[in-house]
Amino acid sequence: MNAPVLTVEARELALAGMGASRLRKEDARFIQGKGNYVDDIKMPGMLHMDIVRSPIAHGRIVKINKAAALAIPGVHAVLTADDLKPLKLHWMPTLAGDVAAVLADEKVHFQMQEVAIVIADDRYIAADAVEAVEVEYEELPVVMDPYAALQPGAPVIRDDLAGKTEGAHGKREHHNHIFTWDAGDKAAADAAFDKAEVTVSQHMYYPRVHPCPLETCGCVASFDPVKGELTTFITSQAPHIVRTVVSMLSGIPESKVRIVSPDIGGGFGNKVPIYPGYVCAIVSSIVLGRPVKWVEDRIENISSTGFARDYHMDGELAATADGKITGLRVNVVADHVAFDACADPTKFPAGMFHIVSGSYDIPAAHASVKGESRGLQGTTRRAKGQTRRPEQSHPDGYWFGYLHRSRRCRSFQDLRYLGCWHV
């Protein structure tokens, strides 16, 4: 028998709408403490990994002494880049066409970069062993200003890129230059400004921010040497990407790589990139033949995982005297620190350009984004690693959108009154 057909009124009442209370089905196990996060996973014979990190932002590694750490009871291994080189795992590809050091190879590029790993019976022994690893550094000049990083005499941050004129996204203009992305019609935009009766401009800095999820990053890697299968429980928002990259790095067929993302305690883009900690735990499990767990602490999460923003933005509008916009130009310097690990779902300008131009009838527009790397002192991050909504990834859209809403302004004074433009 067919179910009775509801009237429009009854159907709307059943569906409710905005502001209506919804029955939540996933909450019960969480409020009873029955969630299943990576750090809840325990396996027979599981070992624990911790990471030795650089206290300086830019410097050469002179010497690493493992002896004291290896002498601690319960420590199984201490690995450096030199130990990974025979496996060709000391560098790994990023999601942006760059490469990143898994463990610092002869040089550190940012503060809190991974230098060595310790594998031990429990996380407390591993933490003690991290303190016992002795690393001697030769400090090199740091660069604090992204504009200074692109000057002729700026320190070379990435020795592996020095002298290379081609990058993943086109020509490289400087040894610290990563990419320049353009969208729109530059010639038409420049012509609109040449003819404009009114122009306004603004420089804005959108500072770096960190997602800071409640749960930090971590994984449990377990390799079965008999079946040749790898299972990894991981705090990832993009497990399929992780599987592909792990297969590429390890040589294990993708069909034998299982990536499991259990309950995730927040991500906000921070858990899209593939971090060296994941790779090191997987390598350790393959080499030792036992499950290996790595879970970073809060300081590590804030200091060394993917951040967002850090844009230095210059925007201009050309208009007629009665307020009709005739042209738009945006130039952005994007600080990507050491390694370019962007995980944007589309090419960067594609998102930014459409946000800054919006749905308005602007005859000519052009946007340019220049990415650069620099060695930072202080609280630093690896590189951009965020996948966000376009309007969040590209905040230029906010302030340009604000001006777009002022299209009826008749003069410079009107624009200044709005409080968003220097005239």
C-alpha cells in the first residue's frame, strides 16, 4: 500500500526549516567518551615515536650525536636524514608540486623543523631520548620580511632551488621566489587606470593564522611484512591523497595501502597536508616490523603544521567621477615560509580572482599573487597547507566587496568616509 501523500503544509511542518531543532545522531558516543580517535588506538607490540626539532630558524647541521639517546633503555632507534637517504625518503613531494624535507638534510629552514626521530617503548622514554640527542648547528641569517626575501642580496633559504629558473608553476624570478600566478587581463586593467577619473588604493596585511584544532596531528602505522600490506590510522581530512603519496614514497602498491581516518577532533584544513611525522612513523613500522604511533603535542602543532593567510595585499580600483567602477587591480605577496605545501582545491588565482571581482560588472580586472620562501625566527610554520572556502582563503574579497557596495559614492570624500580606503 502506498504511503499517504502529505499536504504541502504537513510536509513543510515535518521538514521544519531554518532555526529548527534537528535530531543529532552522532553525539551519544562522544558525550559518553566512546569516540575513537587516533590516540585511542592501541596495537600489540606498538612503539612510540617522538621528533627532535630545530631551535633555530636557519642554519646548517654540523653534527648529530645519537649516542646518549641510544643508550637509554627502551630506545629502539634514532633516525636522521642520512638514515633515510638510502631509501630515498629524506625528501617527499608536496601537494603543490614542490618537495619538502622529511628530516632536515644538512640544513634547517625554519624553527621547529624535524631533524631526527626517536622510536621507543613508550612516549615518555621517546621524549627523554629526544632531549638526549645532541645537534650542533651553524646559524645562518634569517629573513623576517617577505619583501626583503626577494631582494638581490637576501639569504638563500632553499639551497636545493638555488639557480633553478623553472618552478612547478612557471618561471622563478629569485632564489626565494616560488611562483607568480596571474588571472584576468593586465593590459586592459592598466588601460582602465590610465583613463580613470578616480582611483583609490589600499595596502592591507592579513596576518598568519593557525587552525589549532582540539586534536593535534598523529598516526599509527602498521606494516605487515608477510602480506606486504600497510595500514595507517591517521588524522587526515584527505585520506585518498595520503594513500597515493604513501604509495609513491614507499613503493607499496596503492591496493595494499589502507588509510583509515577515524574520528577527527577538528581539522580546518590543517589536516590535509602530509607531514613528515606521518612518513617517519610509516618508515619506522616498515623497518622495525612493529606498529608505530606518533602524536604531536600542542606546541608542535602550533609551531610546525600548516597555517593560513599571511598575505601582503595591494588593491586598486579605477572609477568614473560618478562612482562607476571601470577597473580593478590586486597584487599579493604570499609568504610560504620554507616549503610550498598548499592544498588549495583549485589554482590560487581562480579562487581569489572571482572573489575580488565578485558578481559586479567590472570591464577590466587583473590579479597577481607572488609566493616566496623565507627563513623565520620566532613562532614559525612549515608552509601554507590549507584548503578553505575561497572567501576565507582569499580575504581580499571582503574588502573589495565592501567597496563594491559603495558604488554610488560620488567622490573621494565619500570613499574615505566609508573607512576602508586611503585616498
